[in-house]
Amino acid sequence: MILKEIIRGIKIKKFDGDDGLEISGISIDSNKVKEGHLFAALKGEKTDGHRYIDSALGNGAKALLVEDAPDRTYPGISVIQAGDSRESLARASANFYGHPTKELCLAGVTGTNGKTTVTYLLESIWKEEQRNPGVIGTIEYRYGGKRVEAPMTTPESLDLMKMLREMRDSGVDSAAMEVSSHAIDRKRVQECHFDAALFTNLTQDHLDYHGTIDNYYNAKKKLFTELLPASVKEKKFSVINVDDPFGLKLAKEAHGNVITYSLGDKSASVFAEAFRVSEEGINARVITPWGTVQINSPLFGEHNLSNILAAVSAALSLGSPPGAVEKAVAGFRTVPGRLERVENPLGFQILVDYAHTPDALKNVLLAVRPLTAGRVILVFGCGGDRDRTKRPQMGAVGIGLSDILIVTSDNPRTEPPEAIIDDIERGVLESDPRGKPYFRISDRREAIRKALGMAREKDTVLIAGKGHEDYQIVGAAKLPFDDRAAARDILKEKLN
């Protein structure tokens, strides 16, 4: 593609060179540059792509997309200086890959919790309709029989547009994408043309990045107030959970056709007129503008009913027939690492869940309590180099809603595990000064071993925080570790 077409629509401050150059590809990593590429120099948190311009040129780059004016000239190289390199990269990537989201039905799901479950439910509904869906999110990127491990929830705009083009070319017609607040803030989804934007909830998380809960909300809000209005789609829907205080606020600010959903507020567009949550699953009679939908789901917990309502509201908005929705929800079994069972013959229950925020931990504990005739034994930790303020809150939730608490390590990254546990313990002690049983075991495998060793018939052991993850980040190393596999290995020892 010629350079002129790639940079069409970019706000250019200065251009030097030939816009008729044939460009063979775009790279943001100088090591991946090939002959004839456009190298986009992005400014990151840890490094600045402008430092690698010479490396990119040495590998064959013929054009540069920069934010800062170069300190010297580059004979024979086209240099495009733009005001915002991330915004410019999104536009260049969309141009290069032919704006694939204009050809797809695209639903973007944002919120602190529930994004993954909602995208999986949408995928299930679309499959029931004989559509060919794709999913982009926390666990993996999945389409056309292809599964790619997800290094981040929402890919960088260049990788995202390439993937969406591959999806469309492979026959995908509908895509459900988790849209993180980081992705919105860093303009990774800037050139995505959404048909629907979904808001699940907003509770404390990522304050290490956003600073305040209001900044966090304002980042999420842009999906509904800036990105959705910019979409070229004829019909656009904002699907919003009004049981959440931020959702109630967002419903008044969002663009497009606003579809609200609620567990019981009859003023919402979609609401559960009656529902029952039990160990068998969820049964609900849901009133919608498209008729009544009967929900019979093997998932459990009110938080999962809310996730179901989000997916049902979006699917019906986008044209799915109620019958297909009912059948798909009834047949949907589980999401990896979301209240996932580890089977065992010992008479107690083992569940692994990704809950890593105070609200998510509260929701899963409330969900498992009715399923537990004995004690709830909780194992959890908090990630290092992330929002420290949520740690004591999670400690308070954990000690308050479990019978026995074991505080352990999660992904400590560059922080000492014991220091992270100290932060969690503050919330434990302030919330329960009289001393409900709890233990500090920084080795996660040993913490799981302790929990399984204490478990009796009819107890539930909940291992929270990592869910589907099959690794543990310690320092700069990514070490193999899977809560589910660890539990199975320990059970084998116990049974031998």
C-alpha cells in the first residue's frame, strides 16, 4: 500500500519525503521491522520508540511515524510527525488493514468484572444462530478454529487491526471484544467501529494507573461517549448495567440507543421479573423489549445472572432471536478459571476463580456460600506492582465472608510477597480484630496444600485471584503455575 493511503486522516504536523512510497508493513518493534516497513515510534511507560529509530532504519524501514521532531534528517526516508503517535498508529493500522470493523458486527465489553463471561456468552449465542463469531479478551483470542494466548486483554491497535482483518478474511462475521480502560486510554481501539458497547460494572481496580476512581470511570465512559458515536454503523447500542451506580450515571451520558438492564429494576429496558439462584444454577424470567426470555443456566451466583442479562441485552439489540438466546444460555457451561470446579472424590468442593478485586471477591464468596453445607476456606493474594489500596479491602472481604482465610502470594512481580501480604493483613485485622482463623503462607502451592489438608466433607475451598492463568510472575520471571493443576497434584498426593 502506498504511504499516502496509510497516513490518510492522520493529523500531521510536518511531513518530509515521498508519500508515494510503497509500504510493505507497519511495525512498532524495531526488531520486527522488515524491508519497506513504516516504523511507528510509540512512547511507552518504560521506553520510548524514538530511541530505536536507527535500529528500525537499519532493518529496512522506509518511513517513520513520530511524535517528536527528529534531531537530524534522514535522506531518502519519509518522516511523518504527528501530534499523538498512538492515535496516529490506530488510524494508520486501520487504513493499512482496510478498516475491518466496518465489515464486522462488533460488540465491545468494558467494566471491572464480568467482561470475559459476557464475551463467552455472546459467542455462544452467535454460534447458536449459525453465525461465525470471534472473541478477543483476557484468556485468549479465538476465531476460525484458531486460539492465541492473550498477552493483554485488548491488543495494541496494530495487532488488533491485523487480527480483525484475519478474522474477517477467515469468515468471521461477529466479534465480541473485551475493552480495557488501558486500551481506551492508550487509544488501541480508536479506529474500531462498534455496533454495541456494553458496561458491566465499575469497582476499585487499576488505581495504580488511573489515580482515582473518577479517572477510571472517565476512561471507560469514552467507549460510550466518543468511540461509539464515531462508529459508522447505522444502528448503535449502549448496553448498561443500571444496578451499578456508575452505570446509572453512564446511562444518562451514553450515546446511541441506550439499553439498560437490571436484576430487578422494572424501569430498566431489560430486567429479571423473577429469578432463583441455587446450586443447580440460575432460573429467571426476563422481560425485554423483544419479548419475555426464560433463562435456565448452569452458572451460579447473582453476578452471573447480571452477566447473562448483559449478553442477552446486547444479543437481542443486535438482532438475535429470543429462542436462540434461551437455547445458547442453557447450553453454556463455564468460562475457564471462573468458578471452575476441580473434581475430587473426597466430598468437598474445590473452585478456582479469577476474582482479583474487592467486589469480584465479594461476589464469588456470596455465590459459593449457598452451595456450601460446611465451611468456606478461602485462598487468595494480590498482585504486586498494582493498586495497593485495594489490598486491605480484599483482606476485609476475605475474612468477613469466609470461615477460614489463607492469605498467600499472587503475581508478586517486583514486590516482596510478604510486604503484599502485610497490606492485605491490615484489612483482615481491622475488620476482624477478635481473630477468625487465618493464615499467612507466601508460597502459593503450600497455601493451596494447607487449604486442601484442612478441608472436610461438605466444605468449599475457593482459590481466588489467578483463575485461568497458568503462570506466576516473580520478579521479571514468568514461572509455570496453575491453581487448578496445583490442586490436582496435591489431591493425588493426598489420595496416595
